[in-house]
Amino acid sequence: YHSLKENKLIPIMVIVGVLVYFTLVDSTNLEEIFKGNHGIDQMTGTLLSTTGEIILGYIIALLMCYIFLNLISDRINILTKWGDRTLPIFLFHIFVTRTIKTLNIFDGLNPIILLLLMFLICIIVISILSSDIFMNITYYMWNPYKSVKIIAKKLRMAI
């Protein structure tokens, strides 16, 4: 986590550089790299170039993970809370995304406005799904082991 601790500017420059590069480069295959077999079928080029792009994509992903881990602070903050509560966020965000997708309320929006709006919605959804109230309400849904223990205990008491 701290191998890049002395100089935080270089990792930030690498991240920005990678994002700018992939934004400016023809990204036809970049969207398909991590989509499994279906994505590979959609990629254009020879087998060797496609394999090279996939390997390069994973190398870049590992490098970005390494850089992000080194940029993370040791202090506890809101991201720490969200990180501790990823399971309920992962399990329940689909209801929000499916609803938004079904309603088609964002069709035809300017892509920049859409990106900013989606970012804002993500922050709001994550904040709600990681809140103490939501965690308490849904605790037994995303922690079935506890539910089974309670049911088994009640059944033993009834017998």
C-alpha cells in the first residue's frame, strides 16, 4: 500500500495519462476486452493482436489497482464505510439501475450532462445503500447465515 508513498504526483499523472490516452485513441476493442467470450467475438483484428490487447488491458488494470491502492489514505473516511458495506450495495443496486433503465428518463441527454448525472446518482445510491438504516432493515437478507441461525434457534425452542 505504501510503496509509492513519497511521490503521489507520479501515480496521479499516470492515471490521468491512461484515461486521456484511452479517451483519445480509437477504443472499438477497448469496450469489449472485459466482456468475456461475447466481447472477444466482437473484437476486430487478428488473434495475435486481440490477445495482445486483452493482455495489455489486464496489465493496465493491475497497474491502475496498484496505483489506486497506493493513493488510498490510512485514515477512516466515507470511502472506508462504503468499502466495508460493499455486499449490500452490490446486491441491491440492481433494483435502482433496472428501474432507471426501464424508465428511459435519460434518453437523448447530452453525454456530458448524462455522465455528471450518473455520477451524482451513483453517489446518492451508494450513500443510501450503505446507510445505517438500510443496513439494519436488510441485514438478514444479505447475511443469510444469521437468519438461518435465528430460525434454527427458534425451531429448537419450539420442539
